[in-house]
Amino acid sequence: KNQVEQSPQSLIILEGKNCTLQCNYTVSPFSNLRWYKQDTGRGPVSLTIMTFSENTKSNGRYTATLDADTKQSSLHITASQLSDSASYICVVSARFGNEKLTFGTGTRLTIIP
Amino acid sequence: NAGVTQTPKFRVLKTGQSMTLLCAQDMNHEYMYWYRQDPGMGLRLIHYSVGEGTTAKGEVPDGYNVSRLKKQNFLLGLESAAPSQTSVYFCASRQTGSTEAFFGQGTRLTVV
């Protein structure tokens, strides 16, 4: 069964600090992995996509990594801001039958001033 | 360009009542999805559609029905609401060949 597990479930950090969120998956055959940001009361919005051949990708203060061998991804947030407070969801797509996306349960990140 | 729009945003139902949630997208996407999101469980797929006139069951379809009579609309129906269906419901759409899903703003449903 395809599964995506995220850790930690929740995280609280001070504004300006860095943090790293983790995602482990067992989806096969792997197509790509996306990180979504979900603000409170809103739908998720895609932050970045990682394909099989990509190891690292940056989007502003967000840097995603992918290790396809160990089936792990991370999302690193640098110099956190209050607006980074949100849930971050890891979503993995299989290469075939990609009508369905496998969602992680998310990490709830809270930035405090 | 409104993206994905869900109606209504909030609703309270009594047990046994019925209702329909409407999802509309203006991006000409082929794929549309209905998810429910519960604390600690993430997004779970209820039903999905790969094109106009087609629907399929997802992970948690019991108690729900869907219809996709027009490409831009995907309706989610609850025939007899139960307290276990209290949740936040999200609609999403996706273009063929892309794995990026675009989500609506959600519908918070409470069944009492």
C-alpha cells in the first residue's frame, strides 16, 4: 500500500530560526513529490515539485531535497517568518494510475515572535 | 480567473438531512477530486473524476455520491448525513499530464 509519513506532527520555532520537515514515502513506481503549504482555513497550495532526477530545489527561503534511494524528502525553511505558520503537506504521485495522489498527514508549523 | 470555487463555505446539518456541495473550476481541467480533511488524518480521497460524465470511488466513498455532468462542475452529495461526516471538505482539480492539484477554499460541514 502506498503511504506517505511526515515528521514531526507539529513544530514550534522562534521567528528568524531555521527548521526542517521530513517526509518518507513508499509510493511505487515513483513519479514525483510535491510539498504543499496549507494556511489555516485555506486549501493547500503547491510550493515545489521534486522529480526522480532532482536532489535539491529552492523556492525563495524554502529548499526541498529528495533522496530517491532511501525514499525520503525534506523541506528546509530558512530565516522563518510569521507568515510561514501553516501546515506543510507532502504529496507523492505514482508513475502510473496517477489519478490518485498519496497525501501525508502534514506537519503543523507555528512561528512565534 | 477564479480557480476552484466551492459552495457553500460553511454548513450545519441535522442527522438524516441531505445536501449537495458544489465545486466549480474555470481552468478546463480534466481531473476533479473531493477530499475530506480530519484532524490528524490528513486529506482522504472520497470520489474523483477523470472527465465529464465519469466518476470513481476513492478511499472513503461510503455515504457520499458524486456527479460530473459538466466538465467544470463536480458535485458531492450526502443523502443522509451522519455525525461521522462532520469534516472539512476540499475540492481539487488537475490538468492531464500535470500532478499539481489546485484546491478550493474548503467547506466546513458540521452534522449534529
